[in-house]
Amino acid sequence: MNKRTDLSREDYLTMNRLCLSASLRRTERLVTRHYDARLANAGVTAVQLPILSIIAAVEYPTFRLLAEQLELDRSTLSRNLTILERDGLVELGAPSGPKPGKLALTRRGRDALRRAHKQWQKAHGELVDALESRKVDEGLAFLKTLRAKVRGGR
């Protein structure tokens, strides 16, 4: 006799409604679409913008640093960098022995990032206005705490 116990329909709906992962993913998709629509004129996406920003901001950007800062696995970061290189926005140098290859924005990448910054300010401002600045700050603090707790639990 199979003693399988099925959960009720309500159990499944509750799991979906209360799941932090599912809720964050739904929110992420909506927010990404919002930023993508505003960034389209700059020629970059919401996924590409933080990659370009970190490369521009640090003195010696490395693959490892990007992966850590963005919390991306190597294959996802590699795919994104390949697209950025194909589009002429970044330059990926070949590794030299144990040293990683050069990682830099091209002139086209710097121009795109400059245009994207203006569009990002608009997109970000729209969300801040819709949510109130205090709530955005609280939300960002919550997400930072959540990431730290999840990292610590690994």
C-alpha cells in the first residue's frame, strides 16, 4: 500500500504565495523589464549595466572580482562578457600564465555606459518616486541583509 500523502490545493497556493524566492523572481522580472525599457536607447540591458559599471569603477577589474561583486557563477558571467565583447563594449584580453586577461571597457563601452547612466537615473527615479525614497532605502537594506544571511548559511 502506498502511503503517499498529498498536500491540499491551499498548501500549494500558500507555498507559492509565501515563497520569498518566487516573490523575488517575479519582482526581479518586472523591475528588469522597467530598466530594460529605459536603457534600450543606450544599447545596454539591465543585466549588462552592473557589469559595465563595475569594470568602469575599479582600477583592475578581474573576472573573479566581477563574479564576486555580482554574485554570478563563472559560466553566466562568461556568457555575459562574451556578448559585451561581441557588441564591442568590453575588451577581454587573453590570460598570461597565472595572470587573468585584461578586462576593460572600450570607447564604445564607455559611451554606452555614459548614455545608460542618464537613462538609469530616470528609471531609478521613477521607481523611487513610486515607492518613496525611504521605502527604497529600506528595501535595499533588507536585500543586503538577506544576501548576507544566505551567504552565511552556505
